[in-house]
Amino acid sequence: MEKTKRLLFLDDIRYPIEAYHYTQQDIFLRSDWHIVRNYEQFVNRILEKGLPEMISFDHDLADEHYLKQNSQEFVEKTGYDCAKWLVEYCMDHYLDLPKFYCHSMNLVGKENILNLLQNFKEL
């Protein structure tokens, strides 16, 4: 039986090795990443397999996220929406947050995700 992949990589286009190239974080060299490309895949993976050991977030998960600046106008959910769902899931199930990293190149989105997760972790 195949071992369940314990690392979750949320990104609409990139692969972990590509994140390694610009972050230089060795964790992205591991082969046990499971890749999810959008909010629905992210939620379904956690509901089906439980919390992973670690999650790496991208913020922009659809073409519209690259083109529009006002997040109120987004139709597709972002990595920030995934992080909000994760916090609510952990609160509802009395679970500790898994380790997290944000490999997004969107600096504002990255800061928002990390601030949300860090603030929850400190509660």
C-alpha cells in the first residue's frame, strides 16, 4: 500500500521543485508532496486524508488573481480563502495547525496568509 503523502502543496501552476528554485527551502526537494490546484481540491484532500504534516500555500490560484487588484471582485477562491478554511476546520475539530509555509510571489497575499495562520497559532 502506498504511503499517504504528508505534505500538501497548494498552487495553480507550479510544482514544489519550482518553489525550491526561488525559495531555496530544502523541504521542496522532498518527493512526498501532494499537489492541489484550487480551493475545492484543497478542502477535499484534507476532508478525505486528514491534516498533512505541512502545507505550503500559494495565494493566486486563478488567472483573475493575477489581473485584478481588488480581492472583493474575485470569483475564484485564493490561497487566503484556503488558509481561512483551514483555521475554521482546526477550530471546529480542536486540532493544532500543521506546519505551514507560503511560497507565493504575491507579497501582500503571502503576508496576509502568514499573518492569519500565525495569529491563529498564537491563540
